[in-house]
Amino acid sequence: MRKRVVVALGGNAILQRGQRGTAAEQMENVKMTAAQVVKMIEAGYEVILTHGNGPQVGTILIQNELGARQVPPMPMDICGAESQGFIGYLFCQALGNHFAQMKNRSSQPICLVTQVKVDPDDPAFLHPTKPVGPFFTEDEARRRMSERSETWIEDAGRGWRRVVPSPDPKEIIEREAVVALVEKGYVVIASGGGGIPVVVDREGKLEGVEAVIDKDLAAERLAHDVNADFLLILTDVPQVLINYRQPSEKPLSKVCASELEVYQEEGHFKAGSMGPKVEATLRFVKNGGKRAIIARLDEALEALEGSRGTQVVR
Ligand code: ADP
Ligand code: MG
């Protein structure tokens, strides 16, 4: 039996720090990322992919703001869907081109626009924390707060920015389709940007909400749904560090859940970056997953095989 792995790709898989975000830049990065994914497939792993969308959905939101005088701006859920299609397309093309060169070209990539159920009573809805979209002046931000039910905050001296809730992902709505495609041998790209957050009413009807789901926590849900052996979270640092940015900073190579939980409670992992990754690995192994790994993108296969990254076990 081939081992199944859900790979969560970080922002650097699509856009490098300092780049403007042209189509050519993003395509080039995605090609390099696809090469890492292909290495895992060639080594015999069954790969399911998910990815972040922060900079891309940020761009779409800016385009919507600036274009609003000519065309109606779209709400966040639709912007999220647009970003899934955009990024999914780049990965499908890059992976497809790689597969066409392979001797055993049985795989085919496919991207699913994915909705993720959240709880309307999630406390996150009372405390929006996730900054999204363009920066504005204080006057403009205050005008928006009075006109719409939006929360805006002053963001570290850089201007005013909208913040939205980041509720916990409960369930991937399209999970059966994901599983069916994985079973058929497709390389599925799903739940991009953490998925489109939706709530379900009493009659079972879905509705998009103005929120952002953390992509690492959604990756754990995806890994659970496809019964993955491993969860591999790829980012721009080689290992998880304790005492981060202090003289006593120390990388974690192999750690069990109970030890990692102690570090988590001690506050070693920043909210919004390493925090959710650590939480996702803990949930995965506690829910029965064999091993979860946090590693650098260019060390993906080595990390999966156990010699790089931070290995989290039960
Ligand atoms: P991604 O796009 O891959 O999700 P993030 O920026 O969200 O990337 O998370 C990765 C970043 O987390 C690293 O670049 C690092 O600066 C930061 N980080 C915060 N706390 C830690 C920690 N304890 N150990 C390692 N990196 C940390
Ligand atoms: Mg992140």
C-alpha cells in the first residue's frame, strides 16, 4: 500500500518574499514547488495538496475595492473561490507538465473549489483577528465601519486594515468527492486558502461567510477526511524552534504530542504563523494520524522520510 500524505504548502510555495506577485513570478515559483511534489510522488507517496492564499486573495480584494466604481465588488467568500481557482490552475498546469515527462504518467492533477463548514457560534466571530485586503487611512476605515458591519484596526503603523474572524474548520463539504478522486489516483488540490468558510442552517443550506480559515488547521481536516498517514506542513523555516528569536533558541527534531503541548502552553509558537501549524500537527496525531511534519519546502521528501524538519508523533 502506498502511503498517503496531505501536503500543506505555505505562502513561499507561490510567492517569495520581496516579489511583486506578477503572474510570471507566481508561475515560476509554482513550477519549483511542483518539482518538490513530483519527488514525493516518484518516491511512491500518494499526495493530496492544499495551499495558502493570503497574498493572492489580498490582491483580489484590492482589485475589487479599486474597481468598485465600475463593477460590483465581490464578497470575501467569492474572492476566496477566485483565489482557489487561480492557484489551483497554476498547480494543475505545472504538475500536469511534470507528469507528462514521467515514464509512469498515470497521475493527473485536479483542483476542487472547496467549502469548509464553520460553527456560526464560534467565538472567533466575536473577535475578528485576521487582517485582510488593502491598507486605508483612518478616515476611510472609520467611514467603512459606520457604513458596513466591518471591523478595521490600525496595523503596526502601516495604516488601517480590515480584520475578519478566523473560525475553526469543522468539516470539508466536498470530502466525498476528494476521497473518490484520490482513490481513482488523481492528485487532488483542495481546500486552498483554508477553504471557503460556510455555515449550515437548520435546513442544511450552505451560506458563505466573511471570514478566513487557517490553512494549516483546514489541512488537518483534509488529512483526517482522506485518512492520510502523514500530514506534511511545508513553510520557509527548516524546523520548529522553541525560545524563538532568543539566545536560547533551539530547534525541535523529533517531539511527541505531550511534550509539544507543554511548549505550546508556554507560548513558544506565534499566533497566525507557527501557532496553527503546531496545533494542526497535534490534532492530526491525536486524531490517529501516524506522524505530522513541519519542514522547509525544499526539504519536503527528506522530511517525509524522517531525516529533516520537525517530526511530531503521538
Ligand atoms: P506559511 O505561509 O508557510 O504558513 P507563516 O509565515 O505563516 O508561513 O509561518 C512561518 C513563520 O513562522 C516562519 O517564517 C517564522 O518566522 C515564524 N515562526 C513563529 N514562531 C516560530 C517558531 N517558534 N519556530 C519557527 N518559526 C516560527
Ligand atoms: Mg501561515
